[in-house]
Amino acid sequence: MPPAAAAEPTHPAADRIELAAVLAALGHPARLEIVRRLAAGEESCCGDVVPDLPRSSVTHHIRTLRESGVILQHPRGRKHLLALRRTDLDARFPGLLDVVLRAG
Amino acid sequence: MPPAAAAEPTHPAADRIELAAVLAALGHPARLEIVRRLAAGEESCCGDVVPDLPRSSVTHHIRTLRESGVILQHPRGRKHLLALRRTDLDARFPGLLDVVLRAG
């Protein structure tokens, strides 16, 4: 029997992304760092984006970012790939991501 | 003996305002509403900005906004006046407040 693939995580639809939830998700230094790293590259594998934090913290921060609509989390075998929802965020809150990334 | 004046609340210096703390402070519907009301007017008296919440919640939200550097809280007798730190925020995180207020 092959190893079980990771479950497909749920994401809010683009038009259900809430401003307060996005701001709260961005409002933590580790999550800001994850978002900056994803903005700089294309996609990243879960553990790679914030290598200097314990695995459980990374998992929590990734979930917060995903559930608020800031990132997508795609299963890839037994791992997950992460990607910033730049198009969705830019459409819903024009300029927000740019301002936050510039403010670093 | 006259009634005691409210204690002077502490505020972060403009150059110590942190992006993550500001985003976290803005990341709540009630606090976003307070910020929008302050942005629309000049100054407001504490209880007036979010009249539909219990006093203890308002106090908590006001403190979160003040301690992150989003608002100023001035004692005025036994009450407090509130004001958005628009100049400080615009200088430190250009465009952030405008984007958030527009995104409402």
C-alpha cells in the first residue's frame, strides 16, 4: 500500500476573504517572514519557508495564513507546496500586499 | 478634593511602531471600525467610537490600538480623547492606512 497522501487543506473562496482576518494573519513577525519569502519566490515546500522555527509553530502559522486566505497550500505527495494568493488579495484589497511587503 | 484625573496612557514612540503589531491591532472587525470612525472625524471620546460593544471590550480594543501605535489616547479630565496616529503611520508604513481604509 502506498503512503497516504496529505489531506487537501481547505481555503476560503476569493470573494470570502475578510480584511480583518488577513490583517490578523499578517500581524505576526514569523508569518510576515513566510509571506515575504513566498513573495520573493514562486512556491515553497512547507518546512522550507521558516527554517528557524519549531515544526509545530510553522504548522500553526501556515494554517493561520491559509485559513485567512493569504496563502494556498497544495498537497504534493506527502508534503505541501505553499503559494501566496497574490492575485486574489490584489483583487480584493488593492495595494495591501504591496504596501505590507514594502514596509518590511 | 477634586476627582482623580485618568492616568496618562503610554504610547510607543513613532520610530518604535512595529508593522506586525499594527497589522495585528488592525486585524479585528471592531478595531477596524474604531479606526474608520476616527479616520472620518477628528478626535473621539472613548465610549463614543464603538457604542454597540460592552465597555470592557471597547477598553481592550482601545488599549490594543494604543499599544501598537495606531491611536493616541489623551486624558481629558476623567475621560480620554482618541485620535488616529495618521502622520506617524503614514511616515513609517506609507500607504498602509489608506489601503486599509479603502479596503473596507
